[in-house]
Amino acid sequence: MHSTSRSRHALVYVRLNRNGHLLNAIYNKSPSFRKHTIEKAHATFGRVFSTKINRDVEERKVNVDGVDINYVRVGTGDHPVLLLPGAIGSIWTDFGPQIEGLDRNKLTVIAWDPPGYGKSRPPNRTFFDDFFERDAKYAFNLMKTLGYKKYSLIGWSDGGITSIFLAGTNSNTVRKMILVGANSFFLPEELKIYQSIRNIDTWSEKMKKPLIEVYGEDYFRKTWSGWIDAMERLYEKQKGDICTKLVPHIKCPTLIVHGKKDIMVNEIHPKYLLEHIPNAKLKVFEKGAHNLHLRYHEEFNSLATEFFTEK
């Protein structure tokens, strides 16, 4: 099977075997567009650290499989939703506007810091080859520990990949899922973009500040570099395939959300997910970049609430 995406600047070929697993992906772009893409990546990866304190927000730690996991819970709705942050992310850098803005009467919102991220330290973050799968198991056991047998997910970026692992292996647990800026494999050109932003000294102060406030500069630098190393290993060992084999096993209704100006995640990814998740639909934010749920949080929150509450 071939899935092909064409645009004025790029041509993407994704080749799959008969079971839908990734064999290889070829991504061709003009040199000038590659340079432009790498430059733009520095401007579209930003977070906003939320310092707003709300007395209705419950934030505490619970021991899950030997790790003290930090989580936030807010709302009284009968539909629990777990928010899963992106690479080197945390509850408040990645989902502040959702914690503060999602409908608390219709939803109960839980957000977590994966092991080694945010306040779920110690331990320090490690990036073994199975770290996405590991995070999915921790997330599953966190929700079990909190007493939730069935719930929905919002996963952003790496958190979207973790969500694919969770939903693909626990189909009876996940009610609905929203994937934001997510992918099940990555292209060689995307790896080049990751490598181009390894050195945080090239990041703007606006991009660095929220993460330095959470981690301190040394831990941030070391952990981000560890993530890049992990992506390089995944490409070397698996040709960039992260979890394509799990995508067809997702049974829950899934909303794929993509920003048309997302430099980090090629447009082939939402199309691939839409084609291979049995019960999926796609929403494109025309002006959105990788952090669209932060930049356009009111529209996103409204969209998410409607999706979770519709029959």
C-alpha cells in the first residue's frame, strides 16, 4: 500500500507492508525550503508556563509502580479526560489553558507529569527504546490507581504518541481520544529538524524560559539532548517507525487535530492516522502551528468539549 502526500514544495512517499506496518518513508524537499523549515521550527515549538493559581485545582502526587507521579485534577463532570504532555513537557507548560478552560461541569480533567518530567522527579528522565510504551503503562496505572476504569485522552506531540500506545493496547479502557500534533512514525527530514534544535543555546529566550523555570538549565539541556539521541536511535533501528502497528487497533472515536503551519509534524501524519484509525475524523487549524492548542485555546477547548460530550 502506498500513501502519498503532495504539496508545492514537498513529495512524501510512505510505503507499508500488507499488514499496514511502515517499511520506509521518503521525503524530498528543495534545499531552500529545508532551510526555511529548520528556521521556522525554532519559532513554533514554544510553550507558555501558566502561573495562574486556582483554588479549585487539586495537585498532588501518588505512587505508581514505585514512582511518585505528580498530577492535577479539576472538575466534577462524569467524563474523565487525561491530558498527556509533549517531549520534556509538563502539566502547566503544556496544558495550562486546558486545565483552566475545559468545561468543569461536563468533564473531570486530569493532567500528569510523566516520570522524569515536571514534578514527577526523582527519578530523572531516561529514554530507553521503549519509553513511549513505558509512559503509556504508567499513565494506564495512574488512572487505575485514581479509580478510573474508562476515560478519554488528549495527547499532544509525544503525548499523542503515548496515547496511541495506550489506546492501541487498552481498547476497552479509552472512551475517546484527541491527538494533537501527533505521529506514529517520523521522516528523515523531521529527524534533521530535531537535530537542528538540539542545542538550546540557539533557542529564543521566550522558548527556553518556561522549561528552564520548570527544570533548571542543566537538567533541561541534558534531558532534551537525551530525547534527540532517542529519536536518532529509533530512526537507525526502526526507520523512524514508532507505533504504526498499533494504529489500526485503536477502536475508540478519535479526533485528529493538526495545525497547517506545523513545522514539527509533516502533513502526511494526520492523513495517515485518519486513513488507518477505523473511527477517526480530522480537524485542521488553518493558522495553527505545533502548539495550536495553546495559541488557539478557546477554539480548541470548545472543540474538545463538544467532541467528548457528543453522543
